[in-house]
Amino acid sequence: MLNNLVKDKNYEVMIVEDDSILAMGLESKLHKMGLTVRSMATTPEQAILHAQNNRPDLAIIDINLNASKTGIDVANYIWRNYNIPIIFLTSYYNDRIVNQAMESEPYAYLLKPCRDEELKVAINTTLHKHHFFFKSKESLNNKTEEFIYINENTKYDKTQCELFIDEKSIKLTKNEKKLFDILTK
């Protein structure tokens, strides 16, 4: 059982791993920690479909999925569309890959092979921080207003990720869009 923060909750996890044997091993570890593995995906397409249909509480994603899309692409999509927290668990590490991975706002980046204790701490930290920032899973789905009005002549379109000043669209950088996305949840 996971100690501390998540012991009394029934958290559901999605595993995205192209190696079925590694995925089953990770599933076994997570079960021993008291977590429910809601879905396992071996391709980017399966992962996106599982995220859409199941809305897990956490996604543990490998970066190299031996497909045209990477785990980073999957993470970007599911974070952007569903605010599902991400932990990367991968054997790939270099500055370029880590920088690309950081664009999807992961809560943790772990290298394989990973000790059970490291995984446990990363999961605890991820779920705690995500709950702290977003308060509850239900509040993530309450997107009632399309615009956030900053002042009388400035508004932000949440659906299009655009800032308007005096009805004129202002080009935002990727980081600015992410900041607005976080602030408007």
C-alpha cells in the first residue's frame, strides 16, 4: 500500500509502454503499492484513446514507443486536453530529450531501471501536487466560460488559447500558453 498521501484513495493509473513485459512488471509493482491499473497502452493511439475513455488519475509514460509519435507527444496531448498528471519512466536521457519532455509539464522523470521506492515517492508527490493545484478531478471538467476577462479590454480565449487586447489577437509563446492554461483551470 502507498503510505502517506494516497493510502485512502483509489487512484487509477494508465501505463503507456511499448514493451508488454515491462508494462506487466510495472502493473504488478503498482498493484503491490495499492494502485489500480486502469489501462495499459502499447501505442500512442491506444494511449490517447484510453485517456479519452477512462480519464485515469495518473499516466506513467515511456518516451520511446517505437512509433511515429513519442511518449512526449502522448503526454502533451493528454495533459493539454485532460490535465492528467504525467510521470515519465524511460531509459532515454540526454539534455535534448529532457527539454522536450519538460514541455509536457511532467510531475516526474524517472530513469529505468527504477527502484520501487523512487517510483512510490514520485507517485505520491505527483498525486499530492496535482490534487493541491487542481483540488479535485471534477473541477477539471467544469469549463463553463470560453473567455477569461483580465480587464475591460483584455480577455483570454480558453478554447483557442489566444489573448485578445482591444479585440486584436496577440501571439503567445508556448510557455505563455501553458501559463494561461494553468492559471485558468
